[in-house]
Amino acid sequence: MRTLLLVANWKMHKGVQEAVAYTRALLTQASDFKDTEVVIAPSFTAIAAVAEAARATRFGVSAQNVAADPEGAFTGEVSASMIKDAGATSVIIGHSERRRMYGETDTIVNRKLRAARAVGLRPIVCIGETLDEREGGRTFSVIDRQITGGLDGFTADDVAGFVMAYEPVWAIGTGRTATTAEAGAVHEHIRGRLRQGFGAAASERCRILYGGSVRADIIQGLMALPDVDGALVGGNSLDVGTFSEIVRRARR
């Protein structure tokens, strides 16, 4: 059985003091999060402080992005080794906002995955379709393209340790959520595509998260799906009480 994984992606919210206060408050609820891995993804500036607050606990820390290059004259970029040095153990790569707003392609996602893998960071690889692509019947072809391009050159052992996150882009920040049937069909397809490309063992070990307007009232239905292994939570992770409730309800 794959351990459920809940990731709080704060995006561009919370300074250092607020991030630490949230982490400490969430830790008081940790006894309720049995059999669940919880990861906090703060801004770059708060990674070290959150990692320190969560040290020697069951909570993990993730960056929200990473540079594709290990070092160099790239003003404003943050490398994988810098992220690891700050205390993170995971990194979100290819989030729909990065793809849409900053032009990240599958090739760039692949380079970032290589950079993260080189220093031992666990990638949380985001894939998903837009509303136009879904309405045009292209959901599965888009998913296939993103998996093929993003994971090109990686081995079965690599992929077994990755986390995939399905983001129906049309559901992010809109209040819309994929139905359990819609989410289940795409997650099943992703698992099958991983099985086809990397073998049964890798596909069964790789966790696949759902990430589209995750709420407490829908989390149980999603977690009941056999190929959903947790959630990448955006706006509803900003309030510690709301996120705690989501984690508590995330049971198989």
C-alpha cells in the first residue's frame, strides 16, 4: 500500500515568521495524521526556517520550483543544491502556473527533473490539461506528451521514487473540481502510462497526487480511488485549520 502524501503548496504567500508559526501550529495536529506523509512547500525565503521548525518531525519540506542549471550566471534563479542546502527534500516541478505563466515546456521540466535528481531531491512532477484540451477530447494525449517529454531518459528506479501530481488546470483556483469519475479515469491512465513506459514495479511504487481545488468535503471520495495517493493542495492549505482537516479526512 502506497503511503498517502499531502502537500501544502503555499505559492507566493507567507513570510518567514508566519510560515514558522503555521508549521508549529500544524505540528500540534500531527498525532491525527496517522499513516500520512505531510509536506510543506513554502516560498524560497522560508524554506530554511520551516525546515528548522519541522526538524526531527514527520513533516517534510519542499521547494515550489528549481533552476534547470546547477549553477552559473542566472540572475534570480535558485539551484537544486541551494534548495537542498536550505533543508528541503522535495521540489515541485512543472506546476501548471509555471507552464502557463512562465512558458515552461516539457523539455524544461525534464531538465529541472535532472537537476533535482542529481542532488537527491524528490521531484513532485505536475501534469494536466487545460479546459480547451479537455473539451477537445485531448486530455489523455496531453498527459501522454507530458509524461513522455518530462520523464525522457529516466530509469524505472528513478520514476519509482518520483511523485506525479495530476492538475486539471481548469479546476485550479476556479472552485471547480474534477468528479471522482473524471479524476479516477485520468489517474488510472497515468498509472497505466507509467506501467507501459517503466514497468509494473515502478508504476506501483510511484505515487500520483490529485491537485485541483482540493477541499475537505471531497478529499475522502478522491482518496478512495485506487490510483489516487494523496493531494497537492493550493489555496486551501493556507489556513492551518483547513489544511489540517483535509489531512485528517484523507483516509483509505
